[in-house]
Amino acid sequence: MCCGPYRVVSLMSREAADALNLKAGVVAVASIKATNVVVEVAQ
């Protein structure tokens, strides 16, 4: 994920990425707290 000049990197299972239908260029939101990252996409 890109956030301004920053790049956010997190590990995610293939199944989770498929369930969210994540692909390059899809707009997603990441909620970050310490070492936990939650990724969501708009419905």
C-alpha cells in the first residue's frame, strides 16, 4: 500500500487477498495499531 510518500508493507494470506478482491490499483484502507494491520475495501 502507498500512503503519500510512504509504503506500508504487511503479510496477508492469498485467501484473504482473494476474499477482498485485492489487485494492483484497487483503493483500500489500512487501520494500523502497533504491529496489527487491518485492510478493508469499499463495498
